[in-house]
Amino acid sequence: MTWMVTSLHSYPVKSLQPVDVNILELDAFGPIWDRRFMFVDAEGLFVTQRQVPLLSQVSAQMLEGALQITYQNNAWKIPLSAFDSEVDVSVWADQVEVLVCEEDWSVLERVADRELRLVYMPDHCFRQVDRDYFSNDQRVSFADGFPLLLTNQASLEDLNGRLELPVPMSRFRPNIVISGAKPFAEDEWRRVRIGEVEFDLVKPCSRCVMTAIDAKGQKGREPLRTLSTYRRNEFGVCFGQNMVHSSTGQVRVGDLLEVIF
């Protein structure tokens, strides 16, 4: 059986707003530019909406070879050439040598209540995905653990049927959203083909407080509280599936997902 891709999303800066696209181009890291940039604090530790919910109000996109970041009436356009100094940073348990740019982030620092630096993962950097779930050599960007996240529209509808107020799929920050399958059918899939690319589904995605941050950057309790009542397993409270791609290529809105096994 096959199901259809209904939306595609990329996140150039970890924990900032998504960029919605019709074509998701995959390189060795995953979706091109996806989470290749990240904010860190003065100690080089990654900063996300977990600590600073208002980062959900900051947008980022690649324009003409430069990264543009926008917050309210403030905009920064940063060419890749501005990332010219090496620095070691921490993202979860990994220490990664990346590039940093010197830029005035005082506007965002007031929101974050901490010093901020923007870093970039260059092409030569290799951060390995968790070998406990995928044993082959596979690089990943600053994403939490794996190159891609797949979600199912029917799974969201199942969740929303249990909530007083429905939540959008954006709360779960997927790269690929499909429709037509039964709720949580993705739990049973191990390898799929979408368009011209095959993917291994390697681990259910355990969810955190970021799912409870609304469009205004306010932190609540839902949908995590309800999700925890029926989607808890040995990995945590789960929604969606982490994936590793087998090759470079393209995924398009309207492509069909075929379950291989």
C-alpha cells in the first residue's frame, strides 16, 4: 500500500521556525540546510526552545547563499563567509568542532536572558547518529539525533480527538508529513520508499516540552500531558518516527510513500 506526502519542512537554525517547502532536497546530512546552524550560550552549550520558548518567534531561511534571521522588526543577513573561527560546542552528548560568526545578538540575548553565539556545521564536519539505533556510518546535523522526522496526519487527528484544544502538526517539527494511513501505522514500518529515496525508520521520536509551546511562545502542558497517557513506551512519550536516508535525492509534496517492510 502507498500513502501520500502532504507537507515538507526544513529548519535551518535549530529550534527556530520552520521553512515550508514543496521539494525537500537531501544531501549527506539530511534535508539541505536543515539544522546546519544553531545558537549556543557562552559555554558553547546548545540553546533551544526548551530553555527559551520565545525562540519560536524567530524565523530563519537561506536566501542567496546567506542565512537570514528575523525577529519582529529586526533582521540579520549572514553570509557563510562570516563563519570563520573554529569553536567546540555541545549538542546533547556530542562535542562538535564547528564555525562561529561574530555578530551582535543583543536583541535576542535580551529575549534569551543569556549570551548567544551562532554556529555553523561545515561540510567537513561529521557528527555520527546514535549507533545504538543505526549501526552504519551516518552523519547528522545539529538535529537532536537523526537526519529526518516522519509524522502521520492521522496520528495527529487521533491525538486532537483527545484534546480540548487541537494542536497543529508544527508542534512536532516534522520534516515529512504523510496522510492516508491509519493512526500510528508508522510505528510498524521499518523501511520505506518516498519518491526516489529509501529510508530506514530507526527509532520512535520521544517528545519533550517543546510540543507544549504555542504560536505565541507560551509554554503549557498540552499536548504532552495527554500524549503521555497513551503513547509512553521504553523510549519515552513518542510521536513520529526518526529516519535515516539511504541516498541523496528529492522528496516532493504529492510523492507516495511505499512501505518496503
